[in-house]
Amino acid sequence: MALKDWTVEEFLQRTAFPSPAWAGGSAGAVAAAVATALTSKIAAISQLDYPDTLDDPEQFLILAERDMQGYRQLQNDRANPQALPKSLKASLAVSSAILTLCIEGAYVVGALLPRVKPVMRPDLLVAAQLYYSGAFSAWINMQSNLGAVGSAIPDIVAQQQNQLERLRCSIDTWVQQCTLRESI
């Protein structure tokens, strides 16, 4: 059964199941799907346009499934040195896609914040945090998978770490700005 067809209860049960094949990367992508739905909702209520690339939460559910499948393939290919580079590359590509979309989504949230009514800003700040969580889990996955197979961490992973740090600082600023605006 596809992830998009799971109930919330099934999702929680499978996440809690003691198996590494459904873990943080996939859960992070699901968090980003929730962020996308929340951002879409607030933009629609506020009658604001935002990038079409973030209009479909299902893209994150598809990436969550690919993350899970990629991890399983990576685990299976550890004993096969010829197949390992291909499965590692595929796994890293999925994590990178999740991370990139999450960062994009969070910055869309930041752009929407000053354009919505104050009562809607907390929901957008939650979406920003969910996007950050999705990006962070994807980045951790990349490091973990590279470390597990003894590969050097490429420059792209270090660049993404810098992007995550900038995003974290941006989110902190947005929270402070919204809190300051609301208290005045």
C-alpha cells in the first residue's frame, strides 16, 4: 500500500516499528508534506499566489517512499561493491531533492509571512519549522548513508549544511519579528 493511502494511525505504527527502513528521512518528508498543505491553505485563505512547485503535498509523500526504498536498496547492496555506488547515488539524490524542496518551501513561507493576517502567522511559522525538520532529516540521512558506506562527504553536503544554518537563522528571525509585531 502506498504511503498516501495510509491512515495516520498506520503511519505512526510503521514509524514506531523497530525497522530502519522507515525512519527519519521519510518522516521528515512527511513533515514537509504537512508543511506544504498548511502553506497552501494559508495562501488560499489569504488569496495569495505562491510557487506551483509547492502546490502538491503528495510530491513529498512520493519522496518519502523513494527514501524508504532507497535505504532498503542501500542496505541490500552493501555486500555488493559493484551495486553499492549506484544505490548510494540514488539514495543521496532523493535526500537532496527533499532537502532542496524543503528549503524552498521554508523561504516561500518567509515571503508569505508579512502578507497574511497576524492570526495566520503562527500556522506559517509551524510550516517553516516542519520544512526545516524535513530538510534537516534529509541532510542527516545523507551524512549517515555516506558514513555507513565509508564514503567521503562531498562538498554538496557541506554546502547544504550552510544552507540549513542560514535557514535556521531566518526562521529564528521570522519568529522574533512575528512575536514583536504581535506584542506591539
